[in-house]
Amino acid sequence: MKKTLCFVLLSIFLFGCGAKHERTAVGAISALAVKEKSIEDIGINDRKLIKDGNLRFQTNDIEKANALIKSSVNKFGGYISEESNYNNNTEVGYDLTIRVPALKYDSLMNFILKNVKIKELNNKSTKINDVTEEFIDIQARLKIKKESEQKLTDLLKQAKNLTEVLEIQKQLTDLRADIDSTEGRMKFLAAQVDYSTINVSFYEKISYSNRFFGDFWSAIKDGWQVFLHVVTLLTYLWVVILVIVLGRWGYKYYQKYKGKK
């Protein structure tokens, strides 16, 4: 009876669904996080920072710029996670999303600015998001959840009947799902901290003369295709054409024959 009562009390303590219990648990977790490692005591090199940068510029040789940027990404140990290009009546361009080790973020940014022949720099910006406090809070909550999981595991070994076993297993399943979600969030933050993001957009203006000759040649090719389509259509309609020709010939012959009478 005592064990059953302890189990019920422990379940209420761990998984109370009331808002008051939730706020109390969060407060206790936050207090533990601050106690273990104060935010103010963390040095700048140990803080968890997420860097996101944007770079947009005009160049006179877009393919050369594209090749240089891609080679520099490999040189600094990064990779391109997304790439797209566009071509319209006024310009042709590339949009690249680069992921690079956080320690080499500034080096790669400066390398691109110094070595790519930039005609006009439209935008250069960096946004830093400090997630140190969230990271520490997640670590503290994860520690408490794992300790609770161990306690429930120990209780499961001591369960005396099927009802207790099923109830503890249900609590363990819910807690394990919560732990997996928390660990997933921590891994995501760690990945964002370890690798910074640089969104690079660059373009080249298309001169009217180049566009004219390109459009002229396209018009010639498109006109030839239209001609072939017309010939093909007429081929499909040869029966109709033959009936029309024979009808006109027959009508003229009839008129001529009628005139002789």
C-alpha cells in the first residue's frame, strides 16, 4: 500500500498537468540552470552564438564569380546547402546558401569581398543570435528528465502487479518522447552554432545589344518551329485540302460544261 501511495505521489510530482505545477517545474529548472552555470560567468568564446549573414553584389563576370565562391567554400571547409539561378530580360544571377564552420565565418566573408570582382555592393549584413541561455536551460531540463526516467525505471523493477507495471510503462513512454524532443532541440541548436550561414546573391546586368542578338536568334529558331508546326498541321488536313481542291475543280468543270449548252 505504501509503495502504491509513493508511486502515485511521484507521478503527480513528475507529470502534474496543472498550470501551477508546470510553472513551478519550469522555475525550478531555470533556477537549477543558473545555479550550475551562471550566464554572466560565461566567456565570449564559450557562448553559444548563431551567425547568419547576407551578401548581395553586382559583378561583370558572373560565372567567374560563381566558380571562385564555390572553390573558396571548399577551401574554408564549408558546403553549399541550397543553390538557384535566374535569367530575365535585365540580369542573370545566382543565389547560394553557404554553411561554413563558425570559426571561419569572418574569414570566408572577407575572402569573397576581397577576391571577387565586385562592381557594386548592394548589401552586407550579419545577425548574431545568442542562444547560450536556452542551451543551458535545455541541458538542465534534460538532466532532470533523465534522472526522473531512472527513478521510474527503478520503480518498474519493484512493481508488484500488472496495474503498476502498465502505469509506469506509460509514464516512461511519455517521458522518453519528451527526452527525445529535448535532445533533438539541443542537437539542432548545436548544429546552428557549429556552422554559420551566409546567403550570397550576385548578378550581372545584361546589355541591350546582347539581349537583342539573343532574342533575334531565338525568334529565328521559334519561327522555324512555327513553320514546321504549320506544315505538320497541313499534313494532318490533307483529306480536307484534297476535298476542297476537287470541289473547286468540279465546280469549274460544271460551269464550263453548262456554258457549252
